[in-house]
Amino acid sequence: MSEMSSRSQLLIQESGIEKLRNACVLVVGVGGVGSFAIEALARCNVGKIIIVDKDVVSISNLNRQIHASYETIDVSKTMAMKNRINSYNKDCEVVCINEFFDENSTFINDHKIDFCIDAIDTISSKFALIKKCYENNIKIISCMGMGNRLDSSKIIITTLDKTEYDPLARALRNIVKKNRFNHKIHVVTSTEIPFKQKEVMDENATILKDRIPPSSMIFTPSTAGITCASYVVRNILKQ
């Protein structure tokens, strides 16, 4: 028993530790939700984590993203996360893919992936990832909107068709219906009614979420990310 995993092994036994060491988890989106999901997976001794994001750490990320610090400003989010993991778990294989995921992304075919966590904000990319995972028999948990909320106790795991008070989930349901995608989609969502953020932060921005970005603090993104990771780990242990 390694000293790092000793407390975990008391809970999930040596067989559970081995299952996690042999697992490969894909996390797409390394922001508030994704960074905490990755952190939890790495500290649970998941053997291989593939992390996907093209963005870099910015000052506005400092209030809620676990890899964000003054030292990582302007560093790619994937590399900031990999360096963080290497500081406490050198046995975890971290694969960085610095790109925005869309329907043309092909890297999924290059890896044997056991589970995927969807932490993407863009609806079209979100649906493309869900669809690609189902086509490749990869289990997936998809995180819905966590912005404009404060109450982390309102976060639940359910299916997309049962979500409420979630504009992102509503938009995803519409695209799912339009494409006649009939599979059950497991999601992490909040039942809290979101705050309506209307303040313009960048008058010159052409993208709405850049012009009027959602408000966000650490509570709901971090809890959602850890909830996603817990769902993945529990499913791996059941295999």
C-alpha cells in the first residue's frame, strides 16, 4: 500500500485502487468545473487523465479555478493542470490536448477511454462530445450551467430530461430534440434558480458570453466538478 493511497484504500480496498490506476478518463473543458473534476480524479489515483482545452489562465479565473494562481497567468490551462498534478502525483499520466473540442475533433479515436466528463460551455460542442462518446461506447457525465448561482447544496445528478431552472440544459434539450438523439444523458445540474446577470463587461465583444458574461464564484463550479468526478469513480469501481 502506497502512503498516498493508504486512506483511499481503507475505503475502496486494493482492488478499487487497481481499477482506478488502470482507468483512463477524458475531461473536456478545464475551467471552474473541469479543473476541480481533474483534481479529484488525480487525487483518487486515476492512472490516465486526458485534458482538453485551448484557453489560457486569466486573472478573472483566480476566484474559482483550482489551477489559477499569479504564477499560472497566461499559461495554458491544460499545462497548468498537468504541472499541478505532477506536484503531488507523479504516477498519473496526464495527456494535454490544447484545442477547442468540436464535431471535427478526432483525438477520441487515439485513446482507449473508460469515461468522459463534459465540462464544456458551448452548446454545439457539448452535444458533439456527447454524441461522439455514445458512438464510441464511452460513458459520459455532462455538467450543465453553474454560473449565476451560489448554493452548492442544490447540485444533483439526474438525466437531461428532468432538469429545471437551467438555461444551458434547456438549450441542450432543444438541440438533442432537433437531432432526434434518443439516448439518456446523465448530467450534473443545479436546481437553484439562477441570478440574471445583465451587466456588460466588454462592449466590443461579438460573442454574447464575452459581452455579458455569467457571474460566478467558487461554490457551484467546484462542487459540480467534484460531483462529476465522484460519479465517474463510483462507476469505475462498479465495473
